[in-house]
Amino acid sequence: MWVRSCRIGLAVCALAFAATQSSAQAVLSPDQMRALAGEAVLQGQARLAFDLSGALIGRDDTDLDAHLIRSRAARNLGRNDDALTHARRAWALAEDENARYAAALAMAQALSSSGRRTAAQLWLRRAIQIAPNEAHKARAAQDFRYVRRQNPWSTALRFSVTPSSNINNGSRNETSELFGLPLEFALEGEARALSGVEISAGLGTRYRLVETDRKNTDLLFGLSHRTYVLSDEAKSIAPDAEGSDFATSSVYIGLREDYALPSGRARLGWDARLGRTWYAGDPLLSYARLAAEYRRATGKSGILNLSISHEGQTGEGTREDASIWSAHLGYGMALENGNTLSLSTSFIRSESDADYLDYDQRAISARYGLAKPIGPAQLEFGLTLSEKTHDRSNVTTDGREERSIEAHVTAALPNMDFYGFIPTITLKAERTQANVDLYETENFGIQLGIRSAF
């Protein structure tokens, strides 16, 4: 009954205001007009709210609430330029955290309605950062997820700093037997493990060309760069080496499609990419990759994933060409206690005239994530076992065999989020045993990175 009376009252006010703006201002005080404008925008009377807030702004251009109301009303009327104008003015006027939060949301909403969804996501991150409480932060995060789903652009940034005991994948031994001879040959310089710090950055983005209930089509682009800073100990082992000698850069473009299958619980897709890689600043290889993937929801919370791909590499300079087939099978699920578990296995077959590029590799991996933080940290544990076999080797007549184990623990720190990004710390340990001492490696490191909280 109250809602009906309110709507009748709003309609009467709308007629009165349309008839004569000056008489409305004479009858209503600014506070009453502001309250009426706010109610009007909430009740869907955007035209009335727009006009009332316009009268308030004409009276006082520093009326923050009036600019917020007019921005919302303009957006509802499809007047997106006006919505942006008044949202910007509200942001300029906002001083306390509640006002700045409201203005940031208004900016995000106006930008999203104008089709500028990436900019809207940036403003929502700002709203999350300045939110006065957890409820407001959750509201902005929910809006962020909604805008992200609507945005044809999706971009992921990566950055990490990783102190490591073995940046060059060198041997952990100081000597090695070669060709099965009962002699120990000294390993020097870059053949030995060099410690230092890895600095890595990357960007991956996609633009959604087509989105329907049946299929998605995405244009892909990515680039990455990884370089190193050698420790004093590494410089003493390899005086002529520099961290940039081991730097790698890569770039790719691609096209991806996936289709919903009739069951409604499975999707089938393909992915084609062209890329190029540089090593130590020089071209290393170009590649063309084609992959197919099948995903299926199982049970209440499980996901089954199967993929197969082929990559043709064209070597630059003295590097040989290679043809690489790979397959991956994985299963992930959420447990009843909220923890997550994933298991996977993979196989790689690389064929090349170069013995170091001609191998078979098999691996199994497991990851376990805790739903509840331990202290300030959200923890995830991982373990990977792999085996790699080269039928030929230029340092032994028996081929080359390697067995590796890699373990890591990642701690995400959600209480330290900044604009929706949280720091992560990963402790990593890896050891490879081989039938040739030269290829036995060991690596311990700590990786500092950032990731999005949502």
C-alpha cells in the first residue's frame, strides 16, 4: 500500500514539475527535492529524477548528491554522456570515503553503459580499494564480475620476482663422466648451476568476437619476458656470463573457439596460435600450434579436461626444427569441506634432428588448496613427478634419462589486497636425477608475485 501511494505521489510530482519547474522549487526545499529525486530514480521515474537533480545543480553546482542522482537518471534514460559528466563531477567533489566510493561506482556504471567496460573495471577496482566496509567491497566485487562477463576484452597481467639457486638449469655437480669413460671431467662456467634472481612479466588478452548460447570465438594475443640478475657467487663461477644471456621473450597471436555440446554439461573447442621466441635477445624459433580441448562437468563440482596439441617449431640460426605432440588429462573438484583437489597427467613427444630436442616426457601432478586460511595465508600445495627419455645423446652412447620431482607451496595473502590484487609467495624445490651427471640439476627458489582476488 505504501509503495502504491509513493508511486502515485511521484507521478503527481512529475506532472507538477513538468508543468512548472519554478513553482516546484518554490514549494519544495532543496532537501525535499533531493529526497524526492532520490526516490524517483529508485522507483524508475528517471525523467523526474533527472529534472529535479538538474534544478538542484542549477541552484548549487557543488551538490554532490544531486550529481550522483543525475548521473544515475541520465544512464537510465540512455544519456550516457550526461551520466559520465555528472559522475566525473561527483568524483571531483567527493571528499570522504563514502562519497568517493559512491562516485567511483557511478563512474563505473556510466562507463559500462557507454560500452567502455575495461575502464569500468578499473573504476570498480578503485571502488573496492576505497570501500568503507566489507559489505560495500563485496558489492563492488560483484559488479566487477558482472562487467567482466559482459566485457569482450579480458586481460591478465603477470609479474614475479624469483630468487633461485639455478637460473640456467645447469648441473648441480662440479664434475661429470662423459661417453661412459671412467674419467671425471670438470664442469665450468655456464655448465654449472648459477644462482640469481629471475624477473618475469607477461600479458595475455583476448577479444571476444562472437558470443552465443552455442559458441564463443576469441581473438588472442600474448607476450612475455623473463630476465635474470646473477649473484656474486654465480659471477665467480662464470665471470663472462650475464643475466641477459639467459633471458627469453615470446609473443603470439591466435584464434580460439569452443562449442556447447547438446548435453549442456560439456564443451568442445580448438585453439590455433602463431608465435615467436627470442633467447638472449636473438631469434630462437617460430612456431605454429593447433590444439583441441574437451571439458565436461561431472558430479556436483567436478571438471574433466582433455586436450591434445601439435606444435611445429622452425628453428632460427643453428637451432634445429622440431615437431611436438602433447596430450593432457586432468580432473579437478571441490570437496565437501570447501578444499579443492586436482589431478593431471601429461605426455609430450618431441621429434627433431637435434638429440636434445628428440625425447618423450611423461608427468603426473597433484594440487590441493585449502578453503580456510591458516593465519593470514590461503595455502595451495603442489607436487609433480616427471620422466624424460632421449634415445640419443651427444655425451653418451646409452641415450639420456631423467627423473624429476618438483614441489611447491603457494601462500596468497587476501588481507593485503590492493585494488583487488593480492600478493602471493611460492616456495619451490626441484631435483632432477639423470644417467649423465651433466644433466643432474637442483633448484630451490622463492617466487613473489601478484594475482587478482576475483
